[in-house]
Amino acid sequence: MSFRYEVRLSGAGGQGLILAGKVVAEAAAIYDKKNATQSQSYGPEARGGASRSEVIISDDVIDYPKAEHLDFLLALTQEACDKYCGDLKDDGILLVDSQFVQKVPEKKARVFKVPITEIAKNELGRALVANLLALGIFTALSGAVSAEAVEAAILSRVPKGTEELNLNAFRRGLELGRQLSPHG
Amino acid sequence: MVESSPEKSGRPWYSWVDEQRRGNLLSILVELTRLQKRDPQFILIGALSLLIRGILHYMVLWDLDLLFRNEKALHDFVDTEKSPGLRIIHYDEDLMRGRDITSLHTAWSFDRTWFNVDYILKSKMFDFYYSTVRKDGPYEGHAEHGGKAFRFTLFMAHPWDVFIEKILSPRFHRELEAKDTMSVDIRHAVRIFEYEKDNQEFWKTLAGRVARLNKRDAFRRNLLRLLSSLPELGFGSVNVDTHVIQRISDM
């Protein structure tokens, strides 16, 4: 049976989720040589309103590029969690930012609560890299893309002088994800 | 008619599109040429326009952004019959309306891959790009892939206009304030600056365009701020001569 993995990264505008979705899709398509699609949707305001990015990764041709049955949901806000949890498969993974998502709906899915933004701010010195930290956790928990491919995709998007800051955020997330994952 | 020019990098622009999706993109450009009217109802803007003109040299999953003249033009385009081999999926159920931008996200496929094509409405921006496009005429490009030749003729944003829009955009300002090292707008603005900084015509045209927009102070302030922040943003290798700073200050 072919591999198809559906991801939704959700939260508010300005949290870098669209970019994070692009990095995942680029990692899968360009560096892991799989098939991938990525789509995005903003709420009424580019900053502060709802924002989501979807990625589909597959070994096979992607006939329909819209995500409908999520294998992985990242929710950085309570609103996003409430809105999208219903699309998550029973055996899916829900990753929430525990600082902003207090109530997690009843689901059979595996749930991981991590203070993503707080770690980005306090440990890495910049809340702005919370999206890359979340990508690291996603990579470790999902196994849908290789860490090497995500690093290559990040490097192609950042200026040479900032590689360390951005890679450190991703690698810290990877470490956290490996500690959380039973396969880690 | 604007002819495509040789790349500074020595590689054709489409070599920066991943090979799997390259044929699909080139077919889409040919299809858009067919769908375009003599008086343009849409203009190709954004990163892909900079890639095609040889200004950007890196590989990502590119999107294609079409800026429409108005809402009617967008709806007419949606309703226009496309080539039989083309499949289009709408990611959004309807137009996504924001304060400054309205959009409809779609994906187009001529083969086994999908390419994002975003339909965009931005208040006043069509007229801004159109004023240059009308004078210059469409951009003519050609490419070869998989033993096939692709020719396209499209109305495409001028990179100097893209530069002005980026420097003046609220998003650019926010990302600059936040020192966002992954900002696409900052990266593109820096690339255009690097590409054109020694071109006297670039600065002359910019000064005139910005003055006509009545945004000279904001433009000068944002651009000087960008240039002074280059090292922090990871672009420390970009050389900024004092005569360039003087030129901007005198704008």
C-alpha cells in the first residue's frame, strides 16, 4: 500500500506557519524525492487572524491535493485546535502549544503538549523561531520527512549569516520530539 | 516586447524549479499566454516573475501569483474554458477577503504534479504595475524541457516595481522590525538591490515612481533601515557603497 501523509499546521497569522508548510513540502519533494503538495489559507487579517498550511506527502502520484483526513495536526492556538481537531484521524498525531491551547478535545489520536513558543523565546532567544522548533518536533514524531531533508530545505531559505540560529531551533525541536516519541 | 535576457548565473531560470514539476510549470505559462487578452486582465507578480527575469537563484517550491485588474476580471478568468488536459483544484471555497488583499488559492496540473496558482486582488496595485507593463509590453520567454520547446508571452511585473511595493508594504516593515531572517520579502528586496544597485537608471526611476506615489519619506526610511540591518539579517556580505546611501538620502 502506498504512503500518503496529510499534515495541517495551524495557528494565527504572523507565526510563520505558511513558511513552515513550504519547508516541509520542499524537504519531501526536492530533497526526499517524494511527491508533495502544499497549500495555504489566511484568515481575514494577515497577522493575528487564523492561518493554516497543509502539506500532503506521498510515495505515489497525488491525485487530489487537498488534505481531508489528517495524520498530523499542529495547533498553536486554541481556536485552531477547536476548529481542526475533527479532521484528525483516530490514529493521527496532535501537537499543541501548551501555553496557548488549554483544552484539548476528546480524541483517540496521540496528543503531545509542548510549550513551543515559550521554549523558542526562553531557550533560543526568539519567539520567531517557534515555527522551526515545531518543525523539528513534527519531523521526529511523524517520520514523514527526513531530518536531513528538512535541514536542507531550511538552508535554502535562509541567508548564510543566519544558518546557525535557524538550524539550532529546528534541532532543538528534533531533540524534544525524539524524547516524546516512542520511536525516538 | 521585452525579450528574455541571459542569466547572470549562467543557468536558465527554470533550472531552479525542481525537475519533477518543471514541465507542469512551463505548460501552465503557455496556457496563461493563451488565456491572456491583448489588454491584460492579470499580471504575473511575485517571486516567479523575479525568477524568470534571472534575479533569484535558489530552489524552492515556487508559487505563481496572478494579480487581477478587478473582481470581475478574476471571476471571468475562473469561468473561462481552459485546455482539456488541465485540472484545477480550488483550495478556498470562495474568495478570501482581507483588509489589503483578497485571494483565491488554486493548484493546477497538466501532469502528475501540482503547481500552486494564487489569484490575487490588491487595491490600487494593478494600476501601479500596469502603468509600467503597458509601456514595456509583454515579456517573451522560452524554455526547453523533456525534448519539448515552450514559448510564453506574458504581462509580468517589472522588478523595480516589485522592489517599490515590497519596501513600502506593511508586512515588509513588520518583518524588518522583527529581524525575521526567513522573510521572503526581505530576501527578494535584497536580491533586487544587489542586482540593480549600480544601475543609475534604477535609482532615477525609483525616485520618480516613489515621488508620484507620495511615499518618498517612507520609502527612504524603510530602505535605509533595511541596508543598515543587512548584517543582522544575514546579508552581511552585500556591499553597500556610501554613494548608494547618499543617493537614497537625496531621493
